[in-house]
Amino acid sequence: MTILVKPFIQDEESERNFKALYDDYNGKVDTDNLGGRTATAVSASSNGEFIIGVTDTSTTRTITISTVDILNGRPIIVKDETGGAAAQNITIATEGSETIDGSATQTISANYGVVRMYSNKTNLFIW
């Protein structure tokens, strides 16, 4: 299933990140990778998803971004959907030697916090 979605884009970088979701041949968003999967395991991998919503923060969680998911320009969003990350942090890590804004991990430590990232095929960057 493909749908055409065009959000309000306020800057050039966001525009590039959004365009990375578009299918090259027909200009439509590829919903197969838009995800929406919820992460409840203590440790979960990105598994191809664009959005990872953490729905259980009864204990600390680790989301590992798979190396194969670090595609050029690809955005990935990790969100605390329960509002419990201040007490039970959500750690975002990479599978290999890739970094996230120069660090091995990033932590969501605020209730309802979010980390938005894009890749350059080598590392991830927060935006």
C-alpha cells in the first residue's frame, strides 16, 4: 500500500529527510517502512521501521538500530509513548560501530521524550 502524504516542511534539511521516504519511481511514500511498531521488549532492534514507539517503560529499554537500517538519508524516530522515560530511561544504540551524533548511544530521559535521527549511510544524526 502506498499513500501520498506531504507534511508542512519548514526547512531544507527536513525536506531532504522527508524526500528520503519517497519511492524513487512514483513519488509516493513507501508505507512498508513507516512502521508504527511498538517496542515492549527490554531490547529491540529497529527491524526496518521508521517510527518505533516504546509503549512499556516499566523497566529500562534499549532500542538497537540495525546496521542495515542505516540507509542514506533515512529518518528514524524513537518515542516514549507512555511518559515513563524519566524514571526508566530508553537507550538508543547502534548494532555496529556507527555513532549517533558522535556518541555510541543516546538516551531518552524525559517523559514523552523523542529522538529523531537521519543517517548518512555511516552514522546517525539527531534533528
